[in-house]
Amino acid sequence: MPRVAEGRHGPEQENPAKLESEPAPARPARGTRTGKVRETRKAEKAERKPLYLTNLPTALIKFGGFQKKGKTETPHITQKPAKAEVGSEEPCGLGCIVIPCCQMFNDIRVYMVFYCVLVMSQGVMFGLVDLSVTNFQKDYILKPIENFALSFSYEVSSGLVAIFIAFYGEGNKKIKWIVVSSLLMGFGSLLFALPFSNSRYDQWKVETEDICKATKVTSACRRDIPSFKSKYVSCFIGGQIVHGIAGMPLHILGITFLDDSTETHSLGFYIGIADASSTLGYALGYVIGAPLVKASENSTSEINTENGNDNQQRMWPWWSEFLSVALIAWSTLIPLSCFPRSISGTEKIKAEKQKQPQFLYSRLKNTEVEITIKNLPAALWILIKNPIFVCLALSKAAENLVLIGVSEILPVYIENQFILTRSFATTISGLVLLPGSALGQLLGGVIVSTLEMSYRALVIFVMVTSTVSLILLGFIIFIRCDPGKFAGITEDYDGTGQLGDLTAPCNEQCSCSSSVYSSVCGRDDIEYFSPCFAGCTYSKMLNKQKVYYNCSCIKEGLIIADGEGEFIDARPGKCDAKCYKLPLFIAFVSSVIIFSGFSGVPLTMAIIRILPDKLRSLALGMSFVTKRIFGSIPGPLAFQFSVENSCTFRDINKCGHTGRCWIYNKTRMAYLLKCTEIKLFSKLIVVYSKRGSHTTPITMKKMKAKRKNKGKK
């Protein structure tokens, strides 16, 4: 201590002769510089170290319950706070186990690969389930409540849990929710496969022939086995409930996670890819399941369906397809678990977003909502009172309703309007509807990201695309063909019989059944419900195609002889409608679907931009509930009711059960007018959303220009 005191006060008491020793303190200054240089080099080396070498000791210390004392502030952290924020991001790994070789995959693009695989697997599952349920509903007589549960259990379950998952999932645990979604999706697919694993699938037991025989015995009643029916209904309802719960974290928290990890104007591109992946997955599931459905359709040949190995072979593909979907969903489980709560670069992106202008509704500025059960009603009330959000949510529901309407009616309309077979009409509908929707969603995301649209620009874009879609939809109404001639429906049997009755004096001795629809075209260019109703008594194969002879109901037309000199009266299939407007119809419908798909991504981005970060997930959850209430649930019911009302001839079998509709009235299938009204409603509420907006209409590029002008001043 005395030496210290002398060192402090000695120079003041010394005489001027001793001032020559004053330059001596310069030497420690060199040492100080050297020390600073060494510390700077150490800091640079620490920065060059891989991320896992920096964070692993911290993770181990936290795991052991110890904390570092001292050295809490290092020179490089103090001098470069931005890098310190980036360095605080977690590395890839399973829990506290950091995997060094995986750090190169800590990127949003790698995450998108696994995310799209998971979304696409769910789309494949949807395609398989829809085909399987449709096939099952044709083969079994179900109660109305069973039909509703099979068709809408996914919509109901997802709507019930969407708000809770969205509210409690907003935070730093979005990846964990998505991992749980992957796990549940695999279990749900296994539930779909369970009925086909060890059961016997009994169809209608039909012993019939497609030609007229006076002594023919037809048995159209089925020996129903309730074990498979009850197992199928319970497993499929349970599977759809599980998938409904699993889908909400995927489609709500997955979007907000992308918003956190991407730049403002890049979000649309990623959302477009995700939506297109889901649609393409559904198309893939439709393609995979279509051959399985064809195997169970009614045939025009002689049928004798019994229980046996053939049914077991038919059930095996369904079981294997659902099992494959489960394995694909589970294949993303471990890769998604390795991603941290914040992907590399997230902190920097968040810092840049805070500097950008906020496109918030004026009454929601500076609004903070704490995620607790007590605050959930208040948060919901904030959204309900927001007119902009309500309009955007209703607009999404309206657009979804249009897509549902087209998907429900398009196959039936094409089949009856252009006189095509059911399988060909379904194939065309799938090729037009699904790829067109995926292309529209992808292009919509690319356009809004490339142009860097503000909120108001997004709304204007939705208005323009909706208007174009509405105009194209109006042109489709005039693309139609003249109705063909159908014996017993639009034409009588050569002056005999009554319209609306397929039975006439020429075929009343044949005991024909309307349960098997196998249309034939007679040489008189009139379509008959089946060879039996045409009165044909003889058939044989000609050039790998069955042809029919001695048809008592066909008396006119061009007589054509086969190679053996016998006169052919009818051929299988529909008559040529001599209508060549189908390509034009497909072009207009594809354009309508593409322009309608443009609005999906902009509407989602608009909802995210007008609300604070704490309310983003809840707003998306509310929009999903709105879409279920006003679109997904009532839409199919309304359009199915409209189609059923245009039915001209329906199968009523000898067991007394009402079957499917075989023939429709074209003039009464005015679904395009209904879609026009819905489209107009969508356009109006978007216009109202634009008028009611109190948001900042300044784009990012204009904001940068203003800052430059201020700097010059």
C-alpha cells in the first residue's frame, strides 16, 4: 500500500530534474497494445470457431445446473452486438446432443424440403381417403349420420382445435408442434390401413348378365357383414380426427415459422411452394387410388362376386398405400426434430423486420397479448372486432367454396355435358383441377414475392385476379353441347313406352336391372341404359370389344355386318355427340382455377401483416375455423344437393334401397351460375376490406427513397 501511494503522489513532489524518467510509462502502453492485439486475435479465432463449439459447453453447463461466473463480457461481444445476437441462435441437434455434421443443414431451404414432404404426404392421404370413402359409400348402405361423419370428421375436428393450437403454439416451440404433427399423421394413416389388414370386404352379391334372357335370375341383394362396416366407419372417423388435429400445427404454425425465418417479401414464395405441394400430393393420391376404385366398379360383363381370395387381393393395395403414407410421414420425424427453435439467420431477419414499416390495423398498434388461458377470449374479441381481418377470412372461405364447388360438380358436369364415360370425365377433371390449382398457388406466391407487394397491393391483386376469374367463369356458361338421345329418358322406344321409364314392350320380358349401368349405342344413334334394356339377346367379342346382336328395341339405323356376316345392332359406350367444344371448355376452366388460386397466398400474407406478431397464429387459426364454417362443411352439402336435384334417373334396386343417380338434366345443372354468385360475393368483401383498411400504403422501395431524401435534407 505505501508503494502504491508513493507511485501516485511522488511525481508531484519531485523536482524538474527528475522529469527525464516520465517517458518510462510509454513501455506499458506498448504492452497494452500487444495485449489488445492478442485479445482481438483470440476474439477473431473464437468467431471463426464452428457454432457447435461455441454453444455446446453452454448447453452442457445448463444441463449440469452450473453457471459461468466472470468473463461474462468479452471484448468481441461488446464491440459487435449484432454478431452476438446471431451467435445466440441454437445449433441443429436432438435436444442437448449437438450433431456437428448437421450444422450445414441449418437452413430454411433444407427445412422446406422436409416440410413439403410432410405436407405432400398428407395430400396423398386425402386423395386416398376420398376415393376409399366414395367407394365404400357406394358398396354399403349407410345412415345419414355415418355419411356425414365419414365426409366431415376431418373438417369438424380441425375446426375445434385450430384456435387452441394456434394460440398456444405461438412462441418458440413451433418446431416441436410440427414434429408432433408428423407423429400424429403417421398414426392416423395406420388407422386408415387397419380395416383392410385382416377383414373381408363384401360387395354386392350380383349374379347377372348384361343381355336379355327370359329365364334370367338376378340377385341384387347383398349379404351385409356388419363387422367390416363398423370397423371401417370407426377407424376412418378416428383417422380423420387424428389427421384433423395433426394438420393444424402443420398449416398454421408452419406458416408463422416460415414468417419468422424468411424476409418479408420472400414469405409468399415459400407459402406458394407449400400450398402447391399439398395440392400435388392430393393429385398423386388420386392417381394412386384410381386403379383401386376401378377394380370395384360395376362391370358390363357377367359377374359373380363371392367372398374369397379375390377380395383379399383387392384389400391389400389399400392397406399397403396407407402404410406407405405413414412411413413417409414418419421419415420426416427425426430430421424435423433436429432443427432448432430459430433457424440460422432468424435473429438478423427479425432485426431487419423491426426497422420496416408496420402494416398494422390502426387500433391494434402497440397491442401486446400474453399467451395465457385467461387472455384467449380477449384475443379472440380483438380479432372479431377487426373488420379487415373478418373480411379477409370470409374472402378465403369464399375462394375455398368456389374450389370445392368446382371439384364436386366438374366430373359430373363434363360427363353429362360432353357425353363422356365416367372414368374419362373423372380423369379430365383431375388433370384440370388439381394441377391448375397448384400452378395458381405457386405463381401467386412468386408474383407477390417478386413485386414486393405492400398490404394494399396484395388486396388489389386479389381483386384483379378475382375479377378476371369471374369474367372467364361467365364465358363458360355458353360452352355446352346439345343433349343426346337416350331411350326412355329423352326418347321413347320407337313410339312405345313412357319417358322416365326404361322398360318398354320390347324389353319387358328381359327382367333387366337398373343397378348395373353399362350404356350401349345402337345403330340408330340412340343410347340405351344397358344391352338388356336394348333387348339384345346375343353378344360376342369382335376386335377385343364386345358387340351385341338381335336387339329387339333397335329397329332403325345403318346396318353393319361383321366378318361372319352377322349384323351388329349395338356397341358398348356412349354415342358420339358430335360436339368438339371440350378443349375450349378445359381451357376456360383451367384459367378460372389458376386465377382463383392466385388469391390464396396474398390473402394469407395480408392476414399476417395487419396483426401483431403475437396474434398471427391465432388469426390464421380463426381463418381456418371461418373456412370450415362457411366453406368446407356447407359447401359440399350445398353443391351435392344442387346436383341431386338435377337427377333425371336414379337406381332403385329390388331390395328397396335408393342408389346413385345415373342420368342428369343438363339444363338444370346451373352450377356455374352458383359459382358466379359466390365469386361475386368474394370480390365484394375484398373490396370492402380495401375500403376499411387503415394501414400504411407505403411499399419498402418507397420507404427507402424517403429515407434517402431525408438524409439529403
